[in-house]
Amino acid sequence: MASDRVPRRVGVVGYGRLGQSLVSHLLTQGPELGLELVFVWNRDPGRMAGSVPPSLQLQNLAALGERHPDLVVEVAHPQIIQESGAQILRHANLLVGSPSALADQATEQRLLEASHRWDHAAFVARGALWGTEDITRLDAAGGLQSLRVTMATHPDGFRLEGPLAAVRSTEHRTVLYEGPVRGLCPFAPRNSNTMAAAALAAPSLGFDRVVGVLVADLSLADMHVVDVELTGPPGPTGRSFAVHTHRENPAEPGAVTGSATVTAFWRSLLGCCQLPSRPGIHLC
């Protein structure tokens, strides 16, 4: 993005660790990249005090249209996408940082309808998912038969709800959930985004046939480990095509987001700013 172009106006929704990193990047690197930060919103406005200039603090998310953003980046919670995603698309393109929200079919449908109605794109950040393009290409060619994503970290790194919140990790390594990604997302909304991205990357399998596995491992106090396993159809000899990637992502103890994911999200933001605004939901 050249600096002599009209700047792309960017708003950030959410000011946790990931939001803070994006805001810092936009303030320090944005101008030379043709990006202008126009607002930051957080559910608790007090968290922005002393670090976000008052002129950039948005007190009411419903008033974001007054800042005339070109892109709104959500890095808050799936609930924001469920409640406000369609309204955001009325005013700007949307980069979804909580794709677990799309496990709810009504939410996905609202985003699609709003995207086409207002001619804005809904981008989904790939986050910690390794090999997204390869998964999508294999799926489009009809060569993807199964996809399994396992995410393991220390129990302190989970933010679980419902029945999963009551599960106690008494063993060194405990499988908290294994099954369709759609069934996991409502109970691990902040720990299932990589799996949700995989479901979106492989629409022939989707949220109901991509398998998600959530593992509490007491030895992973400073790391998130993501394994992606996929298979294709049998070849002439009867053996099936198979790929297994293993990703170790350093993380602060108890953190939901790993260090490499923060970097990947910034790259997704830059990438979707260069893509055409095509209606629909697109991985970025």
C-alpha cells in the first residue's frame, strides 16, 4: 500500500492483548502503509484510558458509522459478531477475529445477507491455522475426506463455558472435547477459533464434519500446540493421501492468544486491506 493513496480507515473492536497489538501497529506503522486508525471500542472503556488517545475512543459501538471506516476489525468475543456483525457490514468491510461465532448458523446467514445487501465483505482471519490455502484448494478439488484439528495447552489458557467449564483436568493430559466443531464453539468460544477457521476453509465438510479436539496438558504452561490432520481419497494402491502438521506457538502463561497468532493476525489485516470488497465470507 503506497503512502500517496487515500488512507484506508480502520476501526478496532476489542482492546485485549490482540487488540492492543493491532492498535499499536496501526498507530506506528499504519500511516506509511496507507492505514488510518479511526476508532477503538472496548466493552470496558476504562481499559483504553491512558493508552488510546481520547479522540479515537468510541463509546458507543452503534455509532461507528460516524467514523466512516473502510474496515472494522473484531478482536473481542464471538458475541460481538453475533449481535453486531450484520450492522457493522452496513458501514464497512469486516475482519472477523472470532470465527467461532459462525458456528451459529443464524449468525452466519445474517452476515451473508448483510454482506450482499450492503456490498461489503466479511473476511475471516486464519489465525493459528497452518496450511489454510492448501486445505481450501484440496477441498475445492474434491480431494478432502477428513479434517481434524487438535488444540492443546495448559488448563489456565482455556476460557470455557457450559458443561466444559465443569470438567476438571486431573490427569497430565485430558481430552476435554472431541467431536464436530459446531458442538465445541458455543462452550469454548475463545479457544475454538482455529477449528472454526478450518471448518470455513473446508466448506464441503464444514462445522459439522470437521473434527475438533480440545486438550488440557499440564506440561504446556507457555505454549499452544495445534495439530492439523487431513486425508484424501485412496489412490490406485489403496493408500490415502494424508497430511499432518504440528505447530508449537509460544504463549504467556494463561494467555488465550499465542505470540505467532498476533503476528499472523496483523498480516491478515494487511492482506484483506488489499483485497477487493466482494460480498460473502472469505478467509484472509
